Amino acid sequence: MATSPVDSTTTLVALQGLKSANADAAKASQRLATGLKVVRASDDPAGVGKAAQLKAEVASYMQAKKNINAAVGDMQKVTDGINGILDYLSEMRTLALAAVGENVATVKTALKTQFNELVQGITDIAENIEFAEKKTLGSEAGNVTVQVGITASATKVLTFSSATAGALSLSGLDLSSAPSTALTAVETAIGTVSSQLAKYGGYESSLLNSSDMADSAILSKTSQYGNIMNADLALEASNLASAKIRQDAATAVLAQANSMNRNIADYLLNGAIG
């Protein structure tokens, strides 16, 4: 017996609705289970490409952050070294002042010995402080380039000056015979090293700012990546509930349509028999 066009249409619509609801339920369930909105490239071809680029950029910024942190650590060693040299220079100035007004030869000799030890100590500090594995306060003073971003041009060039006794014109000073000359040289050296400390402090501040910028970029791009790839769990839970309601409704319509067809068939059959 033929099914009425109305019943056939109802059945087809219900089947299509059930198929769509099943697909939506499966998608929502998968997203809830994985926490991902994009499970395969076909889910969002353009989004997957953008997400891959963002992921690579985040990795690059994290490496830049490591570079910056290493530079900050080295710069702190440099400033500590400069502060140590300034401490030595302060002691040397005190010794030179004492020598200027001292007339006892043995005392002057003792002052000279202490002074010369501090002169050597300055060179020792300068030659043992390293930035990026270079003796930047000593024999390898000069420029050092730090990569602070993810492009070839995103660099900072830091310029270091030698702070050895020779570079500060402290070598060869004779505190016993020319204390005034030594005092002048020490005061000049204090001015020079103080200027270096201010410059290196500025470098450290600039590096810390670059570190903050890298953090900001990592946060922003990670957020963008999450917007593309990560599922909204509350939304997907709602989608799953909605899909289940549609499944139940489509199933009920199909059952009703099948029941109506059976009732019509039974009625006609009974009429023919009767």
C-alpha cells in the first residue's frame, strides 16, 4: 500500500532533522571531550593556518624571552662588578687623601701597598665579569647584540667599556711620590665608572622593558590561538543539550509517522476483510 505524500514528507524531514541533530550532538560531545573547537583542519581551514602561525610566534617570543632573561642576568653581574670597582675606587681615594698629608715614609709605603693591591683588584674584577661569555669590562669590551624580538631586526646593541686599571689610567701611579696625581686620577676614574654604571643601569631597564613586551606578545598571541582552537565549554554543553532535544523530537516524529502508516494500513485491511 502506498504512503501518502504528506506522510512521506514528514518522514523525510524528520530523518533529515535527526541526521543533523546527531551530527551536532557528535560535534558538541567531541569538543567537550577534547576541549578543542578545531579538532581537524577541515573544521576551520583558515583558522588552522592562522593558529599554526600564532603557535610558531609564541614559541619564538618565548625564545626571545629566554635571550632577554639571560641578558638581564648578565647585566646584573656587570653592574655588580662596576659597583665593586667603585667600592675599590672609594677606598683608593681615602688612601690617596691620607698620603697627601702624610710625611712618614713607612706610613706612605704602607698606603702605597694597599693602593696598589686595590689597583690590581680593579683589573681582576673587570677581567672576570662576563656578558654573553665575553669579558666586556676587560679585554673584550665593545658591542654585544641581544635578540629581543622575533624578527632579524629586533635586536639591542649594548656597548661596554673597559674598566681595568689600565683603561682607567690607574696603572703606574705612585702614591708615595705623587699622591696628589694619584688622587686626581682616582677621582677621574670614579666619574668615568659612575657614568658606566648609569649606562648599564639604563641597559638593564631597557632589557626588562623588552621582557615585559615579550610577555605581552606571548599573552596576546596565546589568547588569539585559544580563540581559534579552544572550545567554549559552556556553549558546547548548551549545543549538546539542544541537539539532544532535536534528536528526541525527530525520533518522536518518525515514530508517530510510522504509527500513523500502520494504523491506516490496519484500517484498510480490516475494511477489505469486513
